[in-house]
Amino acid sequence: MLCVEETIVGTEAAQIPKQRGESLLETAVRYAEERHWDVFPGTWLEAVDGVQRCSCGDTACAAPGAHPAREDWATQATGSATVARRMWQKQPTAAILLPTGRTFDAISVAETAGFLALARMERMELTLGPVTLTPDRRMHFFVLPGASVKLPELVRKLGWTPSSLDLVALGEGAHVAAPPTRYGSSGAVQWACRPTPANRWLPDVEELISPLAYACGRDR
């Protein structure tokens, strides 16, 4: 699949955002300003005895430097570039987190199933939204809001029980980490399909569910 970040040739004037060479602050501002996504700062990494630890203080943190820093994160999220800049100026290394259920939902699948689905989607000539690839080997497909409500019935119509597939819709009350947020020493979140002007309009989950469910079924 030719969506992977390193394989994309820069043919558009505005590639949103640059994955490398930009600060977390400037990237968060661009997500709010150019993509109209709500953003909020999460935890960050701190060097303790030469080891990168999560600012939450939990030495066994499952997502070091890449989860909400406070319980009321949903009220903190903003679509204002000015407010985003102010928040990241307070903690420039904070993770960039995006709440789902607002301008988009995200369909989360295992990395292996995600790449298989991307290949099928390319052959089917489907229009994709942005897709992230996380260091914990998950892929998140951005779709129109409402996917979390529709997904169970769509999966059943394809002959699967929702619990039988590693296919999860993230909607209201959930969030995803955005590039270039780092997960401890595991690496950074990347774009498998980056945001561009061409995919500003997101697909509905109904358009992507068939290849996603097929790939998850093969990946069981």
C-alpha cells in the first residue's frame, strides 16, 4: 500500500502536517488550525536515571508519555490554534492527543490486519481518511463520527460476531495519540496515510467495514 509515510512523494503544496522536523507545539497548532481537529496535551517523557519515564510517575505505565494527564481531558480539548499554542507552551513535550467522537471516530485494528486492509482498499479504489500507526502495533482509521454506534450491526451483517474480531470503534469519550507523539522508548506514532487536502472529507465506516472485517478475520 503506497500510503505509508516514507513512500509518499511530495506532490501537494500543503502536506498536513510534516511528520519530521516540527515541534509538538507547532504540529498541535497545525492540527487545530488546518484540520479543525480538537487537540489536548497528554503526559510527556522525563529522563530518570538515564531512562525515559512517563510524567505520570507510574513505572509500569502502559503508554508512557502518550495518555491523558488529567481526568477532565475531554473539557480541556480545544479546536482553537491560539489555545493549543498556549497549552503546549506550558509543556512543549506533551503528547498530542485527539478526542474521538467529535470531528471523527477511529477504527482500531492490529497492525497486520491494518496493512492487509489497506492493500484491499487500494485495489478497491476506496477513498481513505488519515490512518495512524502506533508503536504498540495498532492502526487507527479515521472515519466520520457515529462509527462506534454503527459498527456492531455492520459486523453482524457481514457474518461475524463483534466479539470475534479485533476491530474496535473509538467514539465519544475515547482518544487517539497523533504523530509525532512518542510511546516511551518504543518509538513515535506515525502516519500510515497522512492528512492531506485530498482526504479532508472522511469516509463513513460503512465504506471501509468490508475490507477491515475481512482483514481482521484473516488475522485471527
